Amino acid sequence: MNRNILTLATLLLLAAVSAFAAPVNYQISDKYNITFTGGGEVGGIFKTLKGTIVFDEQSPAASHIDLTIDVASVNTGNGLMNNHLKSAEWLDAAKYPAIHFTSKKIVKNGATYQVTGDMDIHGVKKEVTLPFSFQASGSGGIFTSKFSVSRADFHLGKPGGEVDEQIKLDIKVPVVKK
């Protein structure tokens, strides 16, 4: 009888510990990819991403994402276009050197997730909700997200022209557990 009580108490303790397991701290791998397209021949990548990702697949509400992209790391494959994107008309790298995102809430949405947080681009901070997925693999995984950002919302460029109103982003961030 005492053995059954001890076994039951151990099982309850293990269940309680696993129910309150801490989210995992992830380190961003160097193999990340942040691409953007804006119609026609307008597109490129950002080469520098830093931040912290604390994520729990089973309890996304306990998770947190804080990412910073270095605006000066933009690369379109064309030096003149790079300089134009870094200019005051577009990203204004001198005045606003970073694109920053900080999560406020993460929820599971079927097989994927949605993260709501503050995105700061070109000195404009807006609350946005972005979709993402996470594929675990060994001691890490990969976060992926595809979404669009309105140029007008962040005062990027002049209306019209060759650049679409919606800038499409495709982000892949491999991570490893810290």
C-alpha cells in the first residue's frame, strides 16, 4: 500500500514538474535568411540579425521573441540600390539603424503560431500580428515566417513608383538550444 502511494506521489510530482517546465532559450544560428521583395526587380536580403528567442511549443504563452535587424546590412546585389534603401527616403539607416520586433503574445493557431508584438521600422512603432511555424530538430529547430509589411504604415518611400505598397518578407531562422 505504501509503495502504491509512493508511486502515485512520484507520478504526480513528475506531472507537476513537466506541466511547469520552463520554455527553452534558443540561440540564433548563423544560417538565418531574411529576404524581401517589393515587386519587379526590387528585393534583397538583410545580412545581420540578432536577438533572443525563448520558446515553448506546448505553452506558447510563456514564450518571448525579441529580434533586431541591422538596417545597414541590407543587400540587393546592387550598390546604388543599397545606398538608396539606406537613405532618408526609405530606411534612413543613419537615423534609424535597426528594425526591431518585440513580442507581446504568442498563441498556437492549428499547426502554426501567431505572434503579436511591436514592430519598429523607420522610427514608427506599430503593433502587428505575424504567422510563424517551428520545426523542432535534434537540439534545435527552425522558425519560418512569411508576411507583408505596408510601406505607408512605416513611412517608407513615396507612394506609387516601381515598388509595391506591400513589401513581402520571407524569414527562416535556425536555432539551437543554449
